[in-house]
Amino acid sequence: MSPIKSPIRQAILDLEPNGISLVVSLGLGDKDLTPLWLGETDLVTPAFIREAAKKALDEGRTFYSGARGIRPLRAALSDYYARLLDVSVDARRISLPGASTLAMVTALQCLVETGDNVVIVSPVWPSIFQAVTQVGGENRFVRLDEDWQASPPRWRLDMQKLFDACDARTKAIFLCSPGNPSGWVATREEQQAVLDFARARGIAIIGDEVYGALVFAERAHAPSFLEITTEEDDLFVVGGFSKAWAMTGWRIGWLVHPSKLDRQMNVMCIANNTGPAAFAQYGALAALSPEGDRFRAEMLERCHVGREVVQDFLDAQNRIRWIRPEGAFYGFLHIDGLTDSLGFAKRLVHEARVGVAPGSAFAPPEDTASDSCIRICFGQDPQRLREGLDRLGKAVAGL
């Protein structure tokens, strides 16, 4: 008698933990280790946000609050886009299904059927390509080019490579800008070219703009697809409170979607999560206040300082370099001679007492260029950041 086949999808059985989680599991909570591995600052969520959530709890806001988020929060997000980008985004286009990751998954659920593919600009945070697999899709990676000859060196998106990766089964193009882990920021011209191509081919765009307000340029927000599209375009923009407001543990993000999905999004949000915690949404509402704007500016300044701390460190190195990030709060550090970033990151935990994310986590196995890199988060206390970098530099010297 032949064995009974499991009903669990093979794609799910084949899932493996990403390299970041494998490294973090070795030392999470170790007070003697300097953690630069996760995408979060060392700052606690500011008191005015915490107090707003506490007040909501004391007022008994512990019931269902609407699957797509409370109306005042959706309206405040509409105002946020008007202030930062000078664009009109109707609150009916904004849904808060839960964390930003769930917002991304919800977008994929709207688009991807078994056998479809999503073209992803990489290196990129691994949750996106794991999520594509989970919904039954195929990942197609188009790596940003590293132009080390430019002054200063920069990441470049080869439009022809991006367009050539698309075919009849391509449902979406995914871009994270400002980029995690690269710090790359898509230009308005690049976004317009992607939009023109997508419109002509009937392909959706998923824009991860979680780091949009953390940009090192004289503007309040990185260029956004929302500035050049209409409410009818097949555009999904993912946003979140985690990074700019130091709210990673709150798990509240949002999704801007086409207006034609107003009714359907309510059904999807009910099925997926029935919305974020009611009281936590009042903390998020406080984050969008003028006090929240001031904190966001402080966070950006912290990232400015952290970026300079890393630059000073790299100026004294002969085996470590980077393409200076234009946004977000990550350094994607290239280490000459490194060929196994996961193994090296594990060794750093045990031997150097510093936590970093392996570059291999942000790309497919065939991307050997990323395997020569590690990612650090520089949105940290400068002294702690210097200590972690010093430990890293000594470990690299011993390679």
C-alpha cells in the first residue's frame, strides 16, 4: 500500500527560516551583545504615543473597531499624505489590516494566482519573496546594479532588465524605496518609467514605502508612486508606523489600494485579521499629530548621525565599503573576501558579540554579490553603534 500523500502544499513544506531569524535566534536578549541586526532603533516608542494607547485602554476601547481600521486614523493618514506629498488620497483607499507585512500579503492576495509571478527589485527584505511563495506565486529577481565607478558610488536600476523579466504571467512589480537593505531611493524618472510600462502591460505595482519619511534629502518624503498615479491605477502602496515612529512592536501598518477595491477590501481585512488592536490604533493616531511630526524629525536626525558614524568607521577600513544610503536606516556593507555571510554573521554572535544580518537573506542563492555583504541598522545610539562597529572591524581584520 502506497503511503498517503500529505494535503499540505509542497511550497509550504519547503519553506525555510530566513537568514536573519537564524542569526537572531542565537543571541536575542543577550545583554552582552550589541544588536545591529533587526530593522529597528533602540528607542522606546515615545511617551505621548504610549499614553494615547493607555488612555484608550482606560476608556474601554477593547472591542472590534472595524476591520479596515478606525475612521479617524484612516482620515489622519489621508491628511498625512496631503501634508508630506501634497496629494489627495481618499480615506476609502486606505486600509489597516494589521502589520505592514500583512498589508503587503493582502496586496499579493489581490493579484497572485498559482503560477503567476512577481518581479522584485533586489536586494530586498526576505518577507516579500517568502510571501509570494506562500500565496502560490513565483519570484523573479532583478538586482540593482552597483556602480562603484560613479562619484559617489550608487545603486542603479536597469530598466531593460526589469522589463525583460516580465511576461504574460507577471502580475506585479515590487519595489521597496527607500530600500531595505540598500538604502536606494527610486527617482521620479524611474518610477514614471515603471508606471508607463505597467500600465501598458496590465501589471500592478506594489510599492513598499515604509521608510518613505526617512530620506536623506531636502524633502519630507521620498518620491512616491502616489504622486504620479490616479485612484484607478493598479497601485498598492504599503506604509507603516514601525520605523519612523519607533513602533515595531505595535504591528500597525496600512495599505493604499485602488478605489475599485473599497468594498472588497473590507471582506479581505475581516478574513485576514479583522483589523489591528483597537487601543493600539489610538497610539498610531497620536503618532500622526504635530508631536508625532516632531518625533519623526528627531528620528531622521538620529539616522543622519548614525549614517555619519558608519561613514567615519568605513573611512578607516580597507576591506569594508558601502554605497552610501539615500534613505532608510541600513548599511549594506560589502566585505572584500567574504563568501558566506550567514556563517560569518553566526560567528560574529559567538566570537565578536555583535549581531548583524547576513546579506544572503536579502536575495536568492544565485546572488553571490549579496552573500559578500552584511546589513546593519544605524538608527541607534551613536555610542552603542560605534561599539558594534568596532567589534565588527576587529572580526573582519581576523578573516
